[in-house]
Amino acid sequence: MIEQIRDMINERGYDRLHEYRQENFIQFMKTPPQIWKESPTRMRYVEFADDYVEKMVLGRQEEGNGDYRKGSEDVAIVNGHVYVYNDRGIIVSSMREAEEKHASILYDYAGKEYVYDRYEFLINAGFHDGLFIYVPKGMSVSIDIEDYASSTSSFAEKNMIVADEGSHLKIFRRISGSGTGNGYQGDNTYIFLGKNSTIEYNQVQDRPKTVIGLQFIRTFMDDYSSARIYHAENGYDRSIIVTESYQYGNGTNYQVRGVSFTRSLQQMDLRDNTIQIGTHTVADIYIRGIVRDRSLTMQRGNIDIREMARHAEGYYDTRILLLSKEAFANTKPALLINNNDVRSKHASAISNIDDQSLFYLRSRGIDEETAKNMIVEGFTEHVVEGSDERIKEAVVRFSGL
């Protein structure tokens, strides 16, 4: 399949990002695959193979809209195809259209990402299309995105979101789908924040639980910019979902609040990281997980504070609740501290439903199933306080037994 990907890239000589694709393909080939295991037992890590991502890149985008029905969203991504209904007075287009109409802006940012994952390189090399958003200086705007894909559709998309100096952007993105097919779906979403700009990114992911999924959400931050990332993850059969910040600028603030839900035989690997480079930076990451049946959840995150990042603060907190004796979970928090003028800590816990809490609720006439639901909701709801109401509604819905 590697030869097919190489030939596909070479055939796209007309593509304005042809050199960008070629460079990412070279980096993919130069980056060795991970051959060591995260843990000595097979069920303690999420298996992911090169051919999954190759199938995303070489996959077939379905032309029909499947079960998608237009609602109140401003933008729809349907089986990898972009439809803009309301641009809210800013630049909103597909990546292909941006290559033609907004090349000067696109080229200012394409290739400036910090990428090191070989799967991410491959998506950058062979993506079909994606969404491009540019918010001009000083503007404030809110965009709703419906991202729908049939379970039989396989594709790779690249999304680029740019908030220029002093601008403010709120995004709600619902990632959904339908069917029982075995598609392979991935996307790289890159967020660039100019000086004094802000973004609130809300994501609800509920793809069919027969699909293989891969997602990278990376945020690149200039001076005094801030980002709040809320994500609720419920879908896919097997998935890797990465959020990561690059706090190049001074005085940046990066906040992540995430909740994951797995059941049946699902396997989900969540990686929430931050790299703090500028001075007086702040990063707070809080992740919760609900694991049912025989499913597997892995949560890991790095607080990486570089030598020049004086007066930095970084916190990582992950907790997982097991609702089955056959459920598996693993957490791997890490602090990478390269100077002594910081405040940083991490916390990690994996537990079952507390018998005393359950007894307390049952003693007040609440049946066992309702009592467990109340405990699960209490475990997850506070993490997404301050998010879009649709995130909160999704967390309540996914929490139900």
C-alpha cells in the first residue's frame, strides 16, 4: 500500500500543497514504527496498525449523504466533503478551495505545525480534503460544525483553524455517523492562535462503534493567547485521540476537559499533552473515563515544561471509573520538568463504584440502576462545567447505563 500512496501523491502534481504532502510522506517513511508495547499484557494497551491509517488515506469517500440531514449547523463535513451554509462573515471553506482562493493565508501556516507522530505524517501526506477557517484580527464569532460519516466510508481529512491577533472563536463540532460498516476514518485538526486571541473548542464524538478512528487536535499558541478544549468521546471500535498544545508564546493559557466512555469490546487511547515553552504559561488538563463491559480505556498525558518556560504552571489529573469486573483501564501521567522555577503536579486514579455511596443512595429508596447512574453522572458532569450545553447533554446521555 505504501507504493500506492506514493503514486497517489505523485499524481497530484497539480495540488498546491504537493511539496507539503511529499515532505510529510518522507517523514512518515523516516519515522520508525513503535515496536515496544505500552504494557506487558496485551489488554493493557490499544493496538493500532499502519494499515489502518493507510486505508484511511487510500479509502473511498462516499458521494451520498447517507443518513445526514441538514439542521441548524453553519458547516457540514459529510463523508469528508465540506459544505458551508453560513460563513458568519469570516473565511470558511474546504481545504481544496482554500488552496485556490486563500493561498497566501494557507501557506503562512501549512508546514509550521510541530509533528512527530508517523500516523499524523501519513494523514498530512494523503488527506482527501478538510475544513479551513480563518478569523480576521479583532473579530468574535461562533461556528457550529456537523461532521457526519457513514460507517462504510474511509477517508483522511485535514482541518486548519486560524484565529488571528485579538480574535475570539467558539466552535461546536459534533462528530457522528450511522451504519455497521468497518470504515477507517482519521483527521488532523490544527488550531493556530495569534497574539491575544482565544478559542473555545467543544467536541462531541459519537461515531459508529464498528469504525476505526484516529484524531489529532493540536493547538499552536502565540503570546497571551488562550484555549479551552472540551471533548466527550463515545464512538469508534478502536481509536487513538490526541489533544496537544504548543505554548510558544509568553502568558498563554491552555485548558482541557475531557470525558471518555467505552463499552462492549471498544478500545480507546486518549493522549492529552502540553508543551510549555514561553514564560508564565499555564496548562490544566482534567480527564475522566467510564469503562464498561470488556472494553479498554487508556489515558495518558505529559506536562512538558521546557528550560525557557520560567514561572510556568502545569497540572494533569486523570481518573477512571470501572463499571465491570472485566473492564480494563490504564493511566500514564508524566511530568517532564526542565527548569526549577515552575509549579506542576499530576494525579491518577482507577476505581470502582464505591459501595458506601451506592448503599447511601439505595437506603433512600433509589433503585440500584438509578443510583449507579447518579454516581456516574456526578463523576463526569463537573469536568465539563463551563462548556457548551450540548457537551453537557452528551455527557449525561453517554453516562446512562
